[in-house]
Amino acid sequence: MNNNIPVPTATGSEKTASDEAGSAAFQHDVVRNLVCRQGRYPDIATAQDWYMALAWTVRDRMLARWTASVQNYALHHVKVACYFSAEFLIGPQLGCNLISLDLESEAREAMRAFGQDLDRLLEIEEEPGLGNGGLGRLAACYLDSLATVEIPAIGYGIRYEFGIFDQDIVDGWQVERTDKWLKMGTPWEICRPDISFYVCFGGATQMLTDEQGKLRVRWTPARQVKGVAYDMPVQGYRVNTCNLLRLWKSEAVESFDFEDFNAGDYYQAVEEKVVSETLSKVLYPNDEPDSGKRLRLAQQYFFVSCSLQDMLRLMDASHLPVERFADRFAAQLNDTHPSIAVAELMRLLIDERLLSWEEAWSITQRTFAYTNHTLLPEALETWSLPLMQSMLPRLLEIIYEINSRFLDEVRRTFPGDEARVARMSFIDEYGDKKVRMAHLAITGSHHVNGVAALHSELLRETVLHDFADMYPERFLNVTNGVTPRRFMMLSNPGLARLLDATIGAEWRSDLMRLNALAAHAEDAAFQEAWRAIRRDSKAALAARIYKTVGINIPPDMLFDVQVKRIHEYKRQHLNALHIISLYSRLRRNPSLDIAPRCFIFGGKAAPGYQMAKLIIRLISGIAEVVNNDPVIENRIKVIFYPDFNVKNGHYIYPAADLSEQISTAGKEASGTGNMKFMMNGALTIGTLDGANVEIREQAGADNFFLFGMTAQQVEGLKHQGYRPAQYVESSEDLRDALDQIAQGCFSRGDKEMFRGLLDNLLYSDPFFVLADFADYAACQERVNQAWRDEKRWTRMSVMNTAQSGMFSSDRAIQEYCEHIWQTSAVKIDPVEF
């Protein structure tokens, strides 16, 4: 019997009988999960019920691949890449998993059969807010790529019950709301109560001699916390590899004290449970108060200790000796947050596995590698000695010993240079003594990488210069990348279909194939199709803007977008000053020839960062004035899009015409939003900072709007003695913009509201906003002229997408595998489900 006889469908397309059987099985599984896991039947099921049932059905197929992957890894003792990160902004999962499993059309048809709309169900999904910004988004991209290029991998982090805050804008100010991403439960995680470890805090240590006469240390902690594993499967794109994100939830060792309860003290009886579970309660508290600093350090130690204990458990399960630990695992420290792992692995190997110091140090250095994400010295984490002593006494002893041996090596390498010794020491002796965590990470790692070519160069020349002198072979660059699955295929399906039709679908697995688009950049028919897709994306974003903030945006305006964490070095206030200047010029001359433009901002300010919050208030104030001025009408609009996250990014990246990447040169490590915009055809206006340098090289200078001082010029001006006022004196437009702010034009007449911001700019301007203003404004005029030429702008847009292939996270991960981890791809056989 032929099971592949074409069967007509309702739309007239042809489908094989085996396809029909697969579709029927999928629908059956959805109903089964609706009934057996949700406790609902179709007639009473809500949209949330259908979403959960569909997600369970997809997860079942992922878990079949995950078990096959794990079995294969264990059988062949493969080397596993372990990505240690305090943040994973993984975004909504259902859409990406459907794409990776090639189940999107099947799911859409199944949901239609049940009277449900797949797009509506995708909107229901809560986004796990397990990160603050780019660091967490990068980690999520890397997990996606690790699975897609078939590298055995585990991501390790924290299961924050409450993620990064949800942001509202109330009366122009940022207001933080609790991110309850788990309020409806999540279908993607699996609780593993059998995989749990104890983590120690406080107490004291004592020296003792073991049975072999060797000196050992016993740590008697003041308290312990239990970490319980929660797993999320990470599916590779159109492969059978399914890897793992393992997040740790803190629990009390004893959650209820019956002795206290029987004595009548109920609150004391549950206190230990409350205190212990605080560790994974919330993402990154405000770390200004001592209590915040204690919690943040505790979180970091908690998750790396659980993760390293888990890796040792896997070694034991494989019956491999601990001496082969570095052969089985490569552990990447994503910034300084997990750097305490260097000391913790030493503790585990020396105190618990009874290895010698030399054996343990060799294993530790061969296991770890460290990614640096900042050029800001203040962003390199330090912890006060009293805090470390009170919380992690045994770890501090180990850090002292590593430092002592390391400084002996420094003195041998650079004899007589005690100033260098002081700079390189793990202990900052100036003022309040602190432990420099970046120094620990560098010394305990076999490789240290920056995340863009310029960033890596500046690291070697500035903040890590001494270490690069001593260990030049350890330093290298791996430019960041982002996943095209989420940020092109899922976010921009219209563009994905056009690319398939024009250059074939192979680009989905090899983004360098986008180069073939360059041959079509001048083609009139292709340009029109390109513009049509962009209009649709802009109309979709305009509709969301209207629904969210009540402002109507004509989609034919130039969408000028700056969405990222709000920070002075990212210079959202430079953008704001230009908008004020442009608005003033239009007020003076309503017939001024400018392209209609909508300025779109988005991003969150850290709750304790008052200057960043003031920048948000300024942007909101400008929007209030500009959007309600009848003289301006639809010439310019200003939008602050609240609660920028991965989910909102799905709409913003495809709709942007101009990507604002205007940080002070030498301050941004790389950026990843710049890459997402480029992939989707946005043009960049930017400084030579971070990955902008490589984006400009790839796109071509003619397809990039460059302005501003270089990093070298910034340093030169700083050493000359920067005087911000001279730039105000020489620019009438800048002077007028600052005067309007001072006069309360954007604060409803309150002349004091922005006093702190103005004083910062006029008397300090640490990020050279005023120095770059004139060149930025001139560059924006070049943008205005280019936008007027539709064919030229379209060609530039196409060329940006065509040359974005190197910014795939697949390429970045392959570089990590080849140059740092020494890991290889492992093919997983097809799985029957």
C-alpha cells in the first residue's frame, strides 16, 4: 500500500498521507496534554490552557532529542562546554522551538483545527526576565548556537523567581514593577529534586592533619543552603541535538524547625526557609546597600558552587577520575560574575577530593576561560575583604594563596617592579581593601577574550595591560554574535521568506550565504519587494506603539531607533539634545526641508541609577512637548517604548530604519543590538566603538553613518584637560537646547528637575556628549539626505543585511570551540517520537 498518495487539503495544496498522520498525531498529543497536564477539555479551555498544551507537546519532542543527546555524550565521554553566566535572557521559547523543530506550520494547522490562532498563543507566553541586558541576551544566543552547531553543552545560571523588573512610565518617570514570570507556571522547565547540592556560608576554618599526615583545612559553616536543579531544554535548529540550560533554585536545608514551632515561635520556625530562598528570589538587587552587596555575592557563589558540584557528579557518574576533569569540561566565565568559580573549584579539588595544590591548580587553569565584557574599570567587580571574610572564609584563604603564588611569579618576571606587583595583586590595598575578581578570573584561566576587535585591543592596552604583558598568549578576540533563528526567522518572517526565494534557504544554517544578496541590491523589483516587507514591519510596530502609548505613527516616517540599557556612556542624552535642536529649528522655520522622522527609545535604567532615570524623564518630557505641538504635526515624533525586552525586540528590530549606536568611543565592549538591527536591514549611525568598527568594515563605509571622536582622540582630549563649556560657546544649537532644558520647557516649567543632568554635562561631561554633538548633528543631516533617495537607501539597507553574516552567534561559537574550548561537534541520530 502506498502511504504517500497526495491528499487534497482545504487550501488546494497537496499533502501526503504520512503528513496527515503526523498532523493527526500532533493534534492528538495537544489534546492529551490539555487533558492530562492542564486538567481541561477543549470546550472549556482558555487560550492560556491551549498555549500550555501546545508547549507541552513541543517540549515532549525536544525531550526525546535531549535524552538521545545526553546518552550519546555519556557513552562517548565527550568534552562538554559549560557556560557560566549570572544572566540568561532566553526570551519566549515556543516560537523558536517550533522553528527549530520545523513544526510551525503543523502547529498552526493544529491550533486552527481547535479554533485557536497560533500568533495569539505566542503572545501569551511570559518572557523569563533572567538578565539585565546584553550580557544575558548574548548568553541565550550562545546556547542556541551551541545546540545548532551540535556542540555538547550545558548553560549554568540562577532560576530567579522574579526577573528583571517590568517597566512602566508614569508621569514621565520610570516605575519598576515586579516581574512575575512564573505566575502562570512555565511548561519549559523540569524540576530535578534529585539533583541538589549544599552551599556553605560564614563560619570558620581550622587546620588539621589527615590520616596520611597531610595538612588539610576544614570549613565549619555558619549556615548552608541547598541548590535544586531546574532544567530547560535547548533545541538546535533542524538538528537532533538538544542541550541543557540548568538553573539553580535555593532552598532551606531544613525548611521547618519543629522545635521552634512547638515552642510557639512560628515565625522563627520558617525563618531559615525564607532567608535561604532569598538567594534565588530576585535578579541582581540594588547593590549599593551592604545588604544588597551581600546578596549579590551570595548569589554568585551559590550558582557556581552548585554548578561545579554538578560537573563533579557527572564525572563520578561516568566513572572517570577527577584528574581528567579538564578533559571532560570546558567552563567559560561570562564576565566577572562567576569568577569566584576559580577559588571554588580549587576548594572542591583540595578539600573534598584531596588533590595536591599543584594538581588542583593545573586542572583549574585548564578548565576555565574568561570573557571580559567591559572597558569601564568600575564595572570590574570587587568585593570588600570584610564581606568576603564573613561570608566565604575558606574561599578567601584560597584566594590569598593563589595571589601569593601569582605575585611571586610576577616578581620573577618583572624583578624590582613593585608598582606592577601592587597593580596586579588580587587585593586592592588602596582605601578599603577589596578583592579584584577580574584578576582572579584571568589568573585562573587559560584564555581571556574580549568581545570585539577594538575592545580586545583596548583591553590589552588599558585595563588589562599588565596581564597582557605577562600572559600575551592568553589574550584573544571573539567578536560577539546573535542568533538568526530568533532575530531574523522568528522576528522577521517576511524577510526570511524573501531571502529564501532570492538566494535559497541555506542562509538559515550558514549566515555567510547572505553575501549573495549583494547581487540583488540594485534590482528594482527586488528593491520594491524589500521595501514592502519593511513597510509591513513598520506598520506592525506602529500599531503596537499606538496600543501601548496611544501615539499614532505614520509608517512612512524614518524610524530612528535607540533601544538598549539606559546609561550615560550609551549617550541617549546626546540623541535627546539633537531632537531638541531639530525641534527648535522646525519651530523657527516650519517649512524646513527634513524627512519626517520618528525617534523611538527603549530601555531600562537600573533602579538605583538616578542619572539614567533622569535621562528617561527628559526623553519623556521631549515627547510630551513634541507630540502635542500642532505646528510640528507629523514632521517628528518622539516615543519612549516602555519595558524593552526580547519579546518587544521582535517587533522593533525589523522595523528600524536607523540604528543608533552612539556610545563614547572606547566605552562599549561590543554591543549585540547593533548586529540585530544590521541583519534586519537597518542602517547604523555610530561611533567607532565596540563592534561598530567591524560592522562598518563589513557593510562598507558608504553604508554606515560615522561620526564622533575615536577612542584615541577621546583619551587625548581627556589628557589635554576637557572643558565642556567651550563646545557650548561654539554651538548656538547646542546652547539653545541646553537653555530650553534649563528653562523647564520639557519639565512642565520645573527649572530644577534636570539641574543634576545639566550640571553633569556642563562641568564634567564624563562621556563627551557635548564634544561630539556638532559632528553628530552634521551626520544626522547626512542621514536626512540619504533617506530622501529611496533607491539609494534601499540599496544601503540591502547591503547591510547582505554583509551581516559574520555576526551570527554560530560563527562566534565555532571560534570559541576551535580557539578556546577545544570541543568538537557530535552528531545525534534521528529520534523517533
